[in-house]
Amino acid sequence: MNQKKSTLPVTCPSCSSGLAVQSLICPNCATTVNGMFDLPELLMLNKDELTFIFQFVKNSGSLKEMSKEMGLSYPTIRNYLNDLIDKLNQLDHERE
């Protein structure tokens, strides 16, 4: 039976603070790496934001092509990109 993998949580369910990774395991040989690791900024984005970035790269950064593909106006796509840039900048500043 295939089990659906759950999405990696990035915020604490108790206090909403950002989470850090303490342990990683190799599913092939069960080697475990322990430590305290920050999550990459891209993992702090929600599913829609990650999908947008994936589409952006697939379309070679062409907002015009994305607008056609997504059925949204160019200004809507541009505004979404601007919001995403602002969020990435905010995440970057929080790491400093």
C-alpha cells in the first residue's frame, strides 16, 4: 500500500515560529545526520508560490507565456511576481 507523504511543516503548530531541521535520514541505507539546520527559504513558501516559481522557470521567465498558460492577465502575473519577490526579500532579511 502506498502512503501519501505529508507536506513538510515549516511553522510550529503551537506558537507559529519557524521550524529548523534537526535530523535527516537516508531512506536507502538509514544513515542519519543530526544537527541544527535552517530550512531553505524556498521551503518557506506555500504550494501556490512554489508552483508559480516552477512555472516561471519552465517558461524561461516569460510572464507573457505564464499569463497565457495560467489564463490570467499580464499585470496579474506581474503583481504576483512582485509579491513573491517581496516575500523572498522578507525571508532573506529574517535570516540575517
